[in-house]
Amino acid sequence: MARVAAAVRPRLARAATVARPRVTRLAQAAKPQLRRVTRPNTIKTWQYTAGAATAGLALAAGVVSAAGPWDATGQRTAEREWAAAQQRTGGADHGRAPRTSAVGPRPAPSAPTVLTGLGGATTAVQAGPKAPNLPGGKALAGVLGPLLKDPGLGARHTASVVDVATGRPLYGAGADQALIPASTTKIATAVAALSALGADHRFTTRAALEPDTRELVLVGGGDPTLTARPNAGGWAGLRALAADTAAALHKRGMRQVTLSYDTTLFPGPQVHPIGVNPNLAPVTALTADEGRTDGSSSGPAPRVADPAADATRKFADFLAQHGIKTTAPGPSKATGRAQTLATVSSPPLSALVERMLTNSDNDIAEVLARQTAVATGQRADFTGGGRAIEAQLKKLGLPLAGAAFHDGSGLDRADRLTAGLLTALLAKSGDPARPELRPVLTGLPVAGFTGTLSSRYTDGAAGVVRAKTGTLTGVNTLAGTVVDQDGRLLAFAFLSSETTDPAAAQKALDKAATTLASCGCR
């Protein structure tokens, strides 16, 4: 096996372990350890050994399966190649994705691979209902209980911890009480979309020609990652679609067309109930770069008022560069007689889910809710998307009592989830019988490294926690996974409402999560 160093792939904001080139011997290092917490009066949450950053990147034997974005050694091929190109070495540099905090995590030494090769065995986790290393409920209550009483967590807070390998609940505090989940709703959206569509599903944008009228229709297929940028970066490119379309028109001897666009895949209101907001563009089946006007790729940004019209105008400009003149575009609907001239397709749904979770991308979340609705026969609008998510989770046998879905992103304050449902979603995503759900785990932000956790946990706990954040006014949530001191992969969810100090709430949630990772609570 190869020595590994943590690395972050900037383009997709993913994180995984990467192999160091031309090293053949395993580093002489013990299993990464946090300082063990065994009883409440010995908690030292923020004290770690230098190898701690690798612990949070582990997936247990009961979680890793032959399906998913892994190569034969359990490493992400792309991550390894990127690390090799950057000439990273163990103990020198974690690497940092764009727009992360200037204060980076402490470097960790080289360590053994933390993802088991497919089909291989590991002694880190003993799966099964009688696994001897499971944390005890009383011990967890003694450790987490005082932390969850932190005033920063507001008047209402709930918690749940489960063992991923067995699905066994280990700790609960109001775990069946439904609270506002904020962006942790995206975990439910991801599970629903992946189970309904499959991890390999792609969304296709096409240019179709009406043979009788010479009308060229840009047909939106609901790809939220379609881009008009010169470097598509692996996503579907509007420029490539225009080039192929122009070539097909030239073959037909056509130099001028009537241009229109079709967004009928998603009927109903486009503007979220919260109104026009920099966190989300109007939701439509045709958009380029999420309608952003500032060149950004994630986070709040000014948006165009009509993403479909904007994307089609850009498409017209690209056609003009290839000698095709067009009329000013307007809305239309492609008929059954329309001849498809060219298409571009998104990366697999697995990649979209990872990008959504890592960056807490509201635009992708709302489109995936609608795509789930389309796949299951619901109306593809905000209401239908919520119904489709709920119905899909019900098919999976998940605990939905008290849950309410009004959107896919968690921006709607009418959404309700329980901590128990969130941990059940994470455990289901680790089920070997459900390999299509694995991107839910691999897409979670890594503390101190990627996405919405890139600027958190930088004082020693980086790499230990992988979790989805959630923040609205008066609401702070966190749900994800940690590997405890006995090698168990645990899923956790902490929800708090009526908070008054977002910074204090965030600090309390982070402390609870990292304390769970440092726990040898039996």
C-alpha cells in the first residue's frame, strides 16, 4: 500500500486520501488517535496527536463497497493524480481549496491508507449487532449531555448518534422531535434523488430543430451545473453544445434560424417562497452557471432574473461565433417532430450530489428535488418536489414521523426533520446493500478542508469531522460522521433552534462533534 497525505481537489471541492508517488512501504505509524474520552471529567476535546486528521476520512468495512467512485486500492484515482501533480508529501501540506480560510489546519504526518481496498478486510470495525466496540449509551450521555446544554444552542436542541455499520442507535436526546433542519435537509434530498434516479444518472441539455419551421429550440433537461464558461471543468458546456449545433446546421446548409428555449420539464413557480434571494436563482430546467453574475461558483451571489433567457442569449452568442445567425430568443416547446442536433450531459448524479453537499448548493438541491418529482410522477415544483422526497424516503423505510418537506434546500422555515431521521439517512447511505447512496457520505464537507467546513475546526480538529451544516436565523444544525477512538464509524445529528448567537451555536456544535470523535465511551 502507498503512503498517503490528505489532499483536496479544488474543482469539485471533494476530499479523500491520496497516494504518495513511488513510495512502496507503509508508514510506520499507529492508528490515528484523538485523545480518548472515557468519562466526563477527563474530556479534552481539542487535544490530538499529529495523525488525527486522517481519522475523519475513514470509511468502515461495512460501509465501503464495490460500487462508488473508488479505484482498486480504495483511493480516488483523480485525487491521487492531483496529489502527484502537486508533488505533495506526507507531513508537509494538506493543500487547500480556493476561498478557504487563511488559517489552515495543522499538517499531519504520512499515515497508512484509511480507505480499505475494495473487497479487502479491516480490523478497524467489527460489524454486527453484537460488535464489542460499540459506545455505551450511558457513557455517551455523560459526555455529550453537558455539551448539549451549552447556552449557545438556544432554547431547543436535539441529538442522535448511531453506529453506521450496524444501524444501531447509541444515543438520543429528543431524537424524535422535529425541528427546523436548515441545510441538513439536503441530506434527505440527496438520498431521495439517488434512490429514485441512480448514482449514474445524467441530465441532458439538447438543441432540437423543428423541420417545418426552421425553429431551433434549446431544450432544458434540468442540469443545474450547465456552464457557459470557457473552461467547462468537466461539467456540461454550453459552448460545446453551440459548436456541435452549428456544425449540424452547416451540414444542412442553414446559416440562420429562429431561436427559442423550452423549460417545460419544470412547471410551476420558479421563485422560492423566501422570495428573490442571492442564495438561490429562480428554479428552471434551463440555466447556465446557476444564473450567477459575478463569476462565482458557490455561495450567495447576485443572479439574473430569468436564467433560461440568459442561458439562451449566451447560446446565441456562441452560435454566432460559428457563423449562425439567430432571432432574439423566446419561450417555446419542442414538438415530437423536432430533430435533436446536439446534446451535452452532466456528470453522473453522484458528482452533483457531492458538489451540492460540499458547497451547500441550494440551486442543485432544488433541481434535484424536481428531478426526483419527475422520476416518480409528481409535479416538478416546490410542493411536488417535497412530496417526492418524502415518498422516496418512505420507500426506504426511514422514520418520517414529524418530518415535513417544502423544498429541497432547507431554505424554507416550514421544513421539519428529526435528529433520528438524519442519522437514519446517513446510516442508510452506508448500507452495503445501497451502494448508490454512497455519495451522501463522500460528499460531506471535511472539517478544516472543504466546502462549508473549510474555515471551521482549524485549531486542531481538522479532518476529524465530516458533516453537513445548516444555518438560518435562530437555527443551527450539524449532521455527519466521525470515527471514534475504537474505530467505529458513527453518524450524528445535532439540531438547535431559537439560538441568539450564531457563532456561539456553531462553536458548541463543533465541540460536540469533535468530542464524539475523541470518545472511547464504553
